[in-house]
Amino acid sequence: MEVWLEIKMFIKEIAVIFVITYFVIGPILNYYRVGFDDSDSDELGERSNLIVYTDYKTGLQYISSTKSDLHTRLNIDGTHMKKEN
């Protein structure tokens, strides 16, 4: 019986940690733009859910999301975007 009590207490502790992380620490990190990059919206404070990859030999950039393949990142004129040094 003591084992089940310990398991219940452990689950409650994990739930409290999750709630604190999700509802307290997450908004603080978003407020200070931790983890934001130049593909995210500063005006709206929202993330684009895109990941920007840079080929450090050429400086060319590529984007992907959790649900897509790797694609070239293009400038507004259709040329391949290159990271400036």
C-alpha cells in the first residue's frame, strides 16, 4: 500500500512541475523572446514554428517545420537567402 502512496505523490509532483513550467516559466521566456529568431513575429509576439538552418560554408539558409521537409529560404525577389556576416 505504501508503494501506491509514493507513486501518487510522485505523479502529483510531476503535475505541479508541469503546471509551473507551462503557465509560469513559458510566458516569461516568451516575453523576453528566448528562443525567437528572425522568422518569428515581433509585433504579434508569435513564433512561426519554422526552424532556420544555415550552411556555414556558403551562408545559404534553409527552413523546415516539424511537419515538412527542408526548403530553401528565399528573399522577397526569389533569390536564395544568404546570412550576412
